[in-house]
Amino acid sequence: MMRKIFILLFSGIFSLGLLAQEEKPVQMSGLVLSQDSIPRPIPFAHVYVGQGTRGTMTDADGFFSFAALSGDSIRFSCIGFTQEILVVPDTLSKTAYLARVMMKRDTTLLEEVTLYPWPTPDRFKEAFLATNIPTTQNDIAMRNLAIQALQDRAAAMNLDPEEAKDLAIMMQNQSIYNYGRYQGYDNGATAILGALSNPFAWQRLFQSFKKN
């Protein structure tokens, strides 16, 4: 009877010793680098064991350090890189382990996507045609300057300024009005005002007078 008790006690003590030896933590430290021609540290990469119950993150220089157990599968993950796995050897005789982990870049090409502020092209067309560009004080000033320039040029060419102005408006009124309607203005006035303030349009008009 005493022999059986002695054997059981010896077996229990031996098992506890093995269990304590297996569960002895190992200080895992190392660097996480990119697998490029010139390796670079990967900052803030995730370093965890299994499903993430234990772990840490690399610092700004790609360095990490945390306690692990022999046989643990340590996973390294970071956006833009493929996941790497490092198994802690169960034959370590020391309490510290230094590793250098190289991670490959993971390049994913996405299809081109065009973003619109409107759900459909038809809705965009409606919103575009409904756009109303108001007449500003600057537009009015430019128009007055254009009219004054027309009068000065007409006087130099011995033309009646009012006749020249009426002729210019008559020649361009219809085409400009249609253009303004096509661009979505409420009426053609804004488009006509814009054309009257265009000095290049007046230059072409006077050149046509000289040719005639």
C-alpha cells in the first residue's frame, strides 16, 4: 500500500515539474522589416498569438517585445503586407528569443471607380440644367467697360456708336441666347451679358467692319 502511495506522489511531482517547464514564458523580441531590396522597419504592425488573446504592436522603429510560451504561433500582420507566422521553438534553453521577421508587400489592384455626387446621370443632368449663375456687380462693370470700348472704337472708325452697338447685339443675340439656354441659364440675358463683356468678341466684330 505504501509503495503505491509513493509511486503516485512521485508521478504527481514529476508531472508538475514537466508542466512548469512547459509553461515557462519566453521573452520574445525582435524587428519587423519589409522584404524589399532595402529592408525598412514596419511601424505599428500587429503581433499576437493565436486568435489575438495575447500580443503587442511594433513601435515606430519596428521593434516588438512581449512574453510568449514555447510552441506558440505568433502572427504578424500589417496593412499592405501579407501575414507572417513565427512558431516559438519548444527546444529553447534560454528565457529570451530574438527574431527578425521579414514581411512581403501585398499589392492589390482595385478596379477604377468613378464617384458622382448624384445617384444617376439623369439626376446630374437635371441639377446641371437647373443651375442659375447670378449676374454680379463685376459682370455689370465689365459690360459697361465693353460698351464704352465699343463706342471709342466706333468713334475712331467714324461710325455711330449706337448703330455699332445695335449691330453687334443683333448679330449675336440669337446665337448667344440659344447658347445660354443650352447651358441651363434661366434666360439668355446672362449669356448675352457675358458675351458683351468679352473683349475678344468685340475685336472680332471690329475686324469684320474693317474687312467690309
